[in-house]
Amino acid sequence: MLSTLTTDGCLYQQDVVDYLIKSGNEQHLKENADGNQALSTKLINKFRVDSGENVVWVKPDKYWRYRVPEDEEGREARG
């Protein structure tokens, strides 16, 4: 996940989900409240630790990107 983020500058959750399904690693997924596949809490927590404070989650579009000066404190960004 980190290598893709470094290369592309952002990482979409759906791309990770698709990759895990295609590679037979569905044990890292869970079903969310809407019935869709999502990353497991364990995987997200590991990514959070590995990525440090320089990566933020853009909730409306469901992707991670590197922090920019305009971002507020915390792990969630507006866009």
C-alpha cells in the first residue's frame, strides 16, 4: 500500500480491495454496513502506523494521500 501511495501520490480504498480479491487475500477484508467489501480494521491500523502522520484519509472520496499544509490536524482531510 505504501509503495503505491508513494508512486501515485494517492491510494484508493477500492483499488486495494480489488487487488486483495484478485490476489486471493480476502482474509484482509470485511463486509461493511452497506454490504460492500472494505479493508479490515487490522489492515487499516497497520497502514496507519506504517504511514505515520504524513498521510491523511479523504473520507468523501475514500482514498489516502500525503498531507498538505492546508490540512487540519488529525488523520482525516476534506479533499
